[in-house]
Amino acid sequence: MPVRLHPGRLALQIHALACGLGASALSLADDSPAASYEILTPIVVTGSYAPMSGYDLPFSVDTVQLQQISDGQLGVNLSEVLPRVPGLVVQNRQNYAQDLQISSRGYGARSAFGIRGLKLLMDGIPASTPDGQGQAATLNLDVADRIEVLRGPTSTLYGSNAGGVIQMFTRDGQGSPRVGAETTFGSDGYNKNHLYAEGGNDKAGFLVDGSRMDTDGYRDHSAARRDQTFAKVHVKPDEDSRLALTWSSLEQNGTQDPLGQTWAGYRADPRSVAAPALTYDTRKSIDHQQVGMNYERHFGDATLQFNLYAGQRSVVQYLSIPRTVASNSQRGGGVVDFDREFHGGTLRWIQPIQGVPGELTVTTGVDYDRSRDDRRGFQNFSGDQLGVKGELRRDEIDTATSLDPYIQARWLLDNWTFEAGLRHSSMKMEVDDHYLANGDSSGSKTYQRNTPSLSVMYAFTPDLHAYISAGKGFETPTQAEMAYAPGLAESFNFGLSPATSTQYEIGLKAKVAGNTRINAAIFEIRTDDEIVVASSTDGRTSYQNAGKTLRRGFELGVQSQLSEQWEATLAYTRLQATYAQDFVASGQTIEKGNHLPGVPGSSLFGELVWRPVQGISMGVEGQYRSKVYVEDSNQDKAAPSYAVFNWRTRFEQHSGPWTFHQLVRLDNLLDRQYVGSVIVGDGNGRYYEAAPGRSWYAGAGVEYQF
């Protein structure tokens, strides 16, 4: 049944849910056995900037903690850990050339590669460019301490393209110095080797980490090698200040790209690839380095936060654009080659206000981000040789710049919490075209808008809070979405408008008997000028604005410490994302009421973990996802619904200064064949990316502490 959430009924629905949760809390006596197994509420900074209990914040924010990141997981992809967050859909393409597909309440679902529509951060430093393009692979799980995920109206305080915020925090080196090594093997030629060293005290610490992952890939032509390194040094010169310096790199050379597959091809052989992937040897190489600095100092009750970052990213990608098309087109070509330089920083002041009732804190700040791409395009053939770099077809400098001031206030007054914020978001895209054989596509466009948000929370009891939140946001087109104008025009698409949205959210946060946390939210998002695929043919995709869309949904997150040995997690999302008016794309009318492609109506994640004794952890994970439409008309075959189950076990032993651990993991226990992700709107009908069948992994590691 479709979701029908009317704004006039939201208060009644949330009141009924509050009464039900309140009754449940009262029905469990304080001295019940379950109450003795307390589950802690994480402290977060995303959405509030200053450390706060996520339970006391009037918006949807969840934390994936270190134990959940490292307990029996491979430490390769965010898809291992983020499905436990309601509202998120994380699809592993099984394609390291294109990265994961992540969407939050429908934002980001249209992305054919990388992350769009979401803000990615690591230690407060953007992993997204100012135009909204990000790469999940730059978030290194081996060094993660926690991952915070913000959804809803408050996300708009993070600027344009912030339909949600995913922020990873790296851990500090702590304790006596130690070194470690581990290796993991698995299905389809998987092998990961990992080395690290870390240590620290209350004055300073260090962390150095390096890994190499190799895989042949589940599908044909999907082999990859990923090298990641990370280094961090932090110092605390005095009780009031802290400085951290970080360096990270990601290198992938010649990562094979299996592309999508047609439905017939997928059904005939899930491991297969379409012929052009082999004909043109589609592949991608990435070289990414970044340095960052975070500084924080307390001045009495006030806090100054300051960061700077800079880096470079080089990409060479070989596409499968047919030779006949590439010969006729004078712009783009079948080989993408760019060198990106990026830098930026944040200056923020957090000031408690004295002399007012309750506790009032005002945060002011400004974010500056800039990326500059030296972008070239070449034909993907030379003479009769295919899949090589040929004649130049594109040469331009693309520069994206944003400068966003903002202010946010939090006021705690008795049982009430008020949060209000305003950000002036801007993004300027400039193009300096050096390839003039097809005319000059140079130009610039500035997108800007004020994005306010307001949230109110009331504490009925210490164990039951309810809140309401509203905000306005906007999503600018990315450089890749502006690269081609619809039709045959050989120009940059400066006519593409930003999508603007109005968001509402009503939620509950409850603690039941001290051992269970429940977060529930109902939300509605109304968007104007939604950015959608106008046409996608022969490797060239153009975008257009599509009028209005409507997203309505419900999220439920439950985490419970059932006993000293048992822990359970549940995350459920119901989302109805539809077009709210007709529009025309590629000469075809897309009717009001059609579902947005790439967005499942229902998602469910469940996990049960058993820790019988110290040093043994066993978990079972289950995930269900309803069918997913693949294009706007909803006429082509939708990717069917599926349910999969995974099992994992981790052992750990200690002997003097030595620590040993072992890992055994089985994914897709029932050997279910399913489509793990889709490529929205692919003009060749190659929408489907198969997920692996039953897969095994085994690993071991050793650590020595000095």
C-alpha cells in the first residue's frame, strides 16, 4: 500500500506513537532484569557542532560506532555499516570504478557514479566538492572511530547538496604504542592486507595506517586494486586547545568497469558484462591525496573551531562510447582525463549567552570551498585500435567555488529545546573553454539561496522526547550534470536550475527500561525543479529540471541490549517518492504519480549479535529491499525485491603484549540471486548491476603492544 501522510494528521500520528512508547516504558519496571543492561546514548556533533547527546537533539541523527564498524566487517565499503541507519539506502555496485550509490530520503538516488545530493565529511573536512560530487571511497573505514548520519531539515545548514550529511570521525592514537597486521581472503579473488601503528597519551598521539585490497570482482571485467594510506598526529598543548594534522591517500590504477547489464543479459548470466565493456576495455584510474588541519580552543565558555584542507585528485576513465558516435561528436569524447586541485576551510565560534533564562548557545561560522578541474576529453580509439587515448575533443578549466556564512542558535528552556539556523548558500560554476573547434562554451553561473531551519523538542519525561522540524534547502547541479546540454547542442548546460525543497519532520526519541533506544520520524519533502535525466545515450547523459516531486515517509530505528550477551538492531524505512506533476523528457511524457527511479519503497535491516564470553562475537544480519524502478516512466523492468542474510564470527585472544584475532564471514547465506544496484535512466537499457551469490571471507591479525 502507498504511504499517505497528510500534514494535518502528522501531529495525531506522532501523539499516538508517543502514547504507545510511553506506555511501553511504564510497563517495564525499573528493577526488571532487562533494566540492568544499559545501552549508552552516543554523543554527536553533526547538526549541533558542539558535543551533545543525540537523544537531546530535535532532529534525526544516528551514530555508527567503532564496535559496529570493526566487529566482523571487512572494512572496505560503507555499505557494510550504513544500512543500520534508517532513511539511508546504500547500494554496492560491485564496481570499484563507480563507487557506491548512497541515497538519503531519496536524495542521491539518481547518481550514476559517486555520491551526489549528500554532504560527505571526514573530521569536519568536506569529502564532497562545492558542486556536490563526492566519493565514498575516500572515507577509510580502517581508521574510523564513528560515523554520524544526519537527515531531514537540519541538513540544510550544511549548504547546497546537503539532502543528508554523512560524517566520519577518525580515531586518535591512544595508549601504549602498538603495531598490528592483518590479512583477509575471500570469494572472487578477494584479498586485503592491512598494517598500522598507533599510540598516545593525554598530551599527544599518532596513527599511521596502510592497506591494499585486491579483487577479481564478482562480475566479469570488474577486477580492482585499492591502496589506501592515512596518517594523523594530534597534540594538546594545554587544557584549552587541541590540534590535529591528517594526511590521506587513495590510489586505484586500471580499475575495470563492468558497466550495467540489460535484464536479458543479467538473467542469462549475472556475472556477465555487455560487449562494449570488453570492446573498449572500460576502466578507471584514481590518484587522490589530501592534507587537513583541525584546531580547537576554548576561551572560557566559548569555543573557537578552525580547519584548513587541500588536496589533488587525478582521474583517467575510459568509457564505452561507440566509435561512430565519438567520431561525429566534437565535444567530450570517450576518455575522461582531469586533474583536480581543491582547498578550503572553516572558521566557527560557539558562544554561550549569559543572563537569559535557560541555556542559550549561538554558533556562527563561515565555510569556504573551491575545486579547480583541468579537464580534457579524448576519443577512445586511435586508428583501428579501440580502448586507447586518441584525438583531443575537450579541453577546459572548470572551477566551483562556495562561500557560505551561517548562524545557529540552541536554547534549552525547562523541558523545551529550540534550534534555529540560517545559512546563505552559494555556489559559482565557471568554465574556461580552451577547445574552440565547436565554439566557445565558456561562461559562469552563480546559484545562491538562504536556507533556514527551525526545530522544537519537548521532553515529556526524561525517557520520552518529541520534536518537530522544518527547513528549506536547495541542490545545485554538479559539474557532471551540467557538462552536456539536452539534444545535440555542443555546450555547457548553464540553463539547468537548482532544485529547491521544503522539508518537514516530526519525530520521537524514547528510552525503554534503560536497555532500548527507539527513534521514529515521519517526514515530508516537497521539491521544485527536481534535477532528472533528460537523455542518456551512447555514454553521454544530459539533465533537466522536472517540476515538482513529493517524498513522504516513515523511519524507525531500534537498538536494544537484550541481555549481557545479546544485542539487537532494527532499521526500517518506508518512502513514497513520486513526481507531483507531469513533465516531458526525450519527447516522452512522464506522468504525475510516477515513482522516482532508484528509490525503494521499503527497506529493512535487522541484526542480532551474541557475545557469549569475552573475545567471541557472532552476528546475523538480514536485509530486505522492495523493488526499485529504473527510469522515470516506470515502464522498464524494475529491479525485483530481495531479502538476504549474512553471518559473521570474530574471535580475539590475549597473551601478554600480544593480541590475536580471527574472522569468518558468510554473505548471502541462502545464495539468493538479486540486483544489488541500478543505473538510473541508462539510455542503452543497461540498468542492472548484479550482487554476488553466497560469498565467504576468512582473516586473521596480530597486534603487539610495547
